[in-house]
Amino acid sequence: MSVFQENEKISVIVPIYNVGPYLERCLTSLCNQTYKNLEIILVDDGSTDNCLEICKDYKCKDQRIKILHQSNQGVSAARNSGLEAVTGDYIAFVDADDYFHPEMYERLYSLLTEHNADISACFSRGCWDSDYIEPLRDDIEINIYDNLGAIKSIFNPKYGINGVGVVVTNKLFKKSLFNNLEFHTKFRRGEDEHIICYLMQKASKYVITDERLYYYFNRPDSILHAKSTEEENKIDNSNLLEMYDGRLLLFREDKYSEIYNTCLFNMMNMTISFFLNVTDKKIKRLLLKRYRSHFSEFNNRVLRYLSVKDKVRFLTFKINPHIYLFLHLSYGVK
């Protein structure tokens, strides 16, 4: 690695909350990266276990580590605190219960600089064990996208199933992308999904390697695996609909027409799903009103191009959601 490369600093932000059994593995992965010019920002989000002590132990061994401590405010607020503290040229995020290949940041940095990109990404792999490292390969597939392609990649199933799509933890970003941009703190889930569209919309070039360099740990007690209450589901679904409202505003320009239509289709589907899974009659009325308010645009832009089955499905819900519910329960209409 050249001197020029070593002079460019990567700031890695790690939000931490009660992950004591997994934190050492994550920090060891970071400290052992072959790319050495790292700024490791550990944001202790009010942990009540031994996380802060572990952070302090690692800081004594590695002077690249900075520790921030705050009351418990959630992962988005912790990441935003980290963003305020960065001094690097590039920004990365990791979750404190995950780990990564020792060459991950070297390879992401090389991809980004070689192709003059704003964002680079690698494939991910879910793990139940604690020491899996995928061997490096020679037959690497690299895909390079312009601004429009970068946004479309978010909705590409190929990247979704390989842990690339909406997450921020397997990516390297130019610091400038975060000018006037931060994580939405009201989201309990989906904070990555909210911000990623804004980051891609600001990127001129995006490069992806199919190497699996990031390993996310399938922790059974994580928020993604925890069973939500009905009230939590209502909040999460409301936030997701709000996120899609933001996407529709973001992609209003004609050049994003295809992406806009995809977001509109997803939002209408999500509204139906939310309606079917909520019992509050007031919320049901609001969801139906929302659905119908978007229907004319949806009909003109999307519905006319769908299959007959989908046309019947969306029209039935608009006309009478009770008939839709009957068909859904009786015949599995989705």
C-alpha cells in the first residue's frame, strides 16, 4: 500500500449497546485490519453491561480508538454522535456484534479510489458461529454504477439477498456525502433503509465487489429477531410509510421516473399490508384514505402496466377492503 493511501484516514463508527459477549470479536476485527490508518470511534449508547470497560481496555492497547459515551438514545443517535466526531477522509459503520475479513477496508478503499467512486461495498454473510472467514478468491466480480444505477441497486434482489442493498455496514463512503445528512433518530428499525437512498442520490459512482468480507452475526436477542408488540409494529409501519413519502419527494425528477414508480408500488403494497395487520379502526381509516389519495397517480404510472391479477388486487382494495380481506383469507390473495 502506498504512502498516499496510508495518509487517507478511514473513520469507523461503532454504536455499542449491551453487546458484551460479542464486542471483543468486533474490536479485534477492527484493530487487525490490514488498512492501518483508521480512526475507530466507539459510541457507548448507555450500556448497562461491561461494554464501556471493554472499550477502555482496547483503547489502552490501540491509540486509534476514541470513546464517546452518552445516555441510551438508539443506534441512529449513536451514529450521529460518531459523525460529529470524525476527522477522516472516508466514513464506515459497523455493528458491534458483527465482524469482518481482515482485508475488508483495504479492499473497499482500493475499489473506491481505483474507480474514483463515492461509495464502495462488498457482499455480506450471515453467521451463527463466531470464527467464519470466507477465503479470498481470484474470480471476483466487480460492478460499477453511475448515479442512476447506484439508486436502482438498492432495489435489486441480487444485492438484497447478498446483504448489500440498503445496509450501511458493508460500505465505505466519502465523507462529503454526509454533509447536511444524518440518521433519522425516530426509526426503531430501518434506519439504514431510510438514509441509503439519500446517500446513493448524492453519489456519482458506486462500485460493488462480490467478495463476502462482512459477517453479520445472527444474534437471537437482537432487535431484528425480537418479537414486536402491536404498538411497536404500528410505529415501525408508520415510520416505513413516512420513509416512502420521503423517497417519493427525493425521486420526483424525470430522470428517476423508474425508481419513483418502484417506490410508489412498494408503498401501495406496504399500505395494504399495514391495513391487514393492524386492528385499530382509526388507523385503518387513515390508511385507506392515504391509499385512495395516491391511487390516481398509481393508476397512471404503475397499475396499467401490471398483470391482470395485480390490477384486480389493487382495485379491489381501493373499492372495498373488506372484499379484499375476504379474498385474502379465503384464497390467499396477496
